[in-house]
Amino acid sequence: MSKERAPLVADSGRPLVRRFRDVLYWIDGDRGYVLSCDSNAGIGERPGDALRQPPTETGYSAAKVALMEVLATGAAPFVLTNALGGPRDDYGLKVLAGIEAAIAELDTELTLTGSDETNVPTAQTSVGITVIGSAPAASLRLGRARPGDVLLCVGVPKDGLLVPYTEGEPEIANLRDLAAALRDASVSEALPVGSRGVAYEAAQLAAGAGAHVRFAGDPPVDLTASAGSSTCFLVAGAPELLATLPALVRPPVGLVGEIVESAPGGSVSVRKV
């Protein structure tokens, strides 16, 4: 993993595409643009699928991850493309309906386009998502966390295999929860959690600030469990978030740790919220 804190600058007046964690971004004048992508395969109701679930949920989950990654940077998604690995038949339309359901959770104008596979027979559900968002360059939340910030986890990590879940459950974070959290002025930065778990993403978030994480002595969630399709997300910010954030989101909120300047030598106590 890269610990480089990518500067928000343009090169010779032209947009310069840079990577920051799982997203790409570029600056064009005073506007910042962020791109994220995600794929979902082998999950659905086709004969070759390994995990059985409704195709609408497959489409929703894939779109949710890419939308969350863009939203967490402070950018407003305005384009979503889908690459449907199958025909646009009744089944394919159900996958697309799930994508549209994820988009509907956001209060933003978004253009949807995509492609499908009609030439080759397919036996497995597959869909790829790309999302582009935009915001004033100065407001992008890239590397905004600072030593002294607390790290909170919104939602519970579940992978869908070892720990089954259904989108919409009270413990599962959604796009509305992330949007609500970002409206809190005490939030420095947010980061969706994926298959590598809370501890990995927390370290990534701290590294973006050139810092480290001191984890809670009794963390509220399994720090190494996969969060599947971003069933939870991290928020970094002022300690006041311990009191204010639970009132803004549906899922449980717990203290994971705090960001510190030097390598951690102890733990912080968990305060129930």
C-alpha cells in the first residue's frame, strides 16, 4: 500500500489523474473529480452463482460500494456506468433495478448508462460499476484526518458468506447513513470498509494523514472481519462525534480507536454510545 499523501494540484494547467487509496481523482481548475469502481460476480440466482441472493440485491450492493467510495471523498456522484455480464433480459433488468435503488438513496442528479452481454451465453451473475463525482477541489476529503481525531465505526462488518446479511437490516450501513454522517461539521474524513476489514481501512485512513491508529482495548466490532459490500464505514473527527453521530445514522456506532502521531504503544478505552 502507498503511504503517499497525494497533493491536490494540477500539472501545467491540465487535469492530473492521481490515486488516493481506492479512488482516482483529478483537479480541473477549481473543481475536483473522483472516480471509483466495483464489481460483483457469482452472487445471484443464475445456475453458476456461488452465493444465492436476489439479483436486485446484487445490483444494489455493487452500486452501493462505488457510490460510497465517491461520496466519502465529499464529491457528489453525477455519472454511473454499469457493465452487465449477461443479457438485458428479465433477470438483467432486476440487476439494473437494484442499481437504480442505490441511486435513489442519494439526493443528486445522476446520469446512468451501461452495456450488457448478448453474444455469449452466461451462467453466472456479473456486474461492474464505475462512478464519477465532482466537488469544489478545496472541499475534497482526501487525507483530512488528523492526530487527535477519534475513529468511529458505523454499522457492523458482515461478509455475506460466513455472516449472512440483507441490505436494509438495521446493522447494515447504507448511502443515506454515510451522507448523514458527512453533514456533521465535526467529521474530518470518512472511509467505507471492504473485504479487508476495519483494522486495515483504519490504518489506511491514518496513513493518509501521515499518522497511526491506536485501537480501542475492547473494540465494538471484529476488526479483521470482512465487511462485504461496505456494510460499515469509518468516520474520523473530533471527540464530539461520540455524542452527535449516533443521532444521525441508523446503525450502531462504536469507538474503534484514535489517530495518533507516533506508533501506538497502548490502547484507548471504548466509550459506549
